[in-house]
Amino acid sequence: HRPRLLCGMTDAHNPYAEPEDTETQEDRKARLENEVKGEIGDIVWLMSNKRGRRIVRRLLDQAGVYQLSYTGEALSTAFNEGRRSAGNKLIAIVAAHCPEQYTLLLRERSDNVD
């Protein structure tokens, strides 16, 4: 039982009260599974054509996954490692769910390297 607030106001009438969590564990699990399926579907769709692979390749290049993150300075190295970590997560998702397109992305990348 929650204590009453000042002036006899209960949580039901308190605009600052946290909303009740009515989502069940099963509902939450189903919602999260749907979100993951949607994200995977988005990645598969993006990787299904050359323009999408070019976008992913650019993101991976900007994340620095194909270069060293060490700069000789601790904070900038840590920053670079954080970017690489995000890029490596993207690689893991792409490689797990559309490995053929990831191989194609690498081939296209090597064709475009000057």
C-alpha cells in the first residue's frame, strides 16, 4: 500500500507518479522479439542492393573497423575503440543474417579502394 501524498493526493491523481507497468513478461518478450526481427529484416533489406551495401560500407569505414584505433593518446584511442565497437556490432549482425551480402560488400569495397 502506497502512502498518501501531501494534501490527500493519491498516486492516481499525481501527475509526477510513475505509470503502472501493465505489460506482462510474456508481452514484453514478444515485443522485444518483434523489434529484433524488424531490425534484422531492415539490415537484410539494406544489404540486398548495392546502394544499401554502400551505406553500410560507409558506416563501417567511419567506425574505423578496418584500421587501428590506437593514436598514442588514451582518450582519443578510447573514443576510436568505442566507434569500432559499434562498427563491429554491425558487422556481427550483417555477417550472421546475410553472410553472402557481407562477402559481396567486402568484394565491392576492395574493388573501390584506391
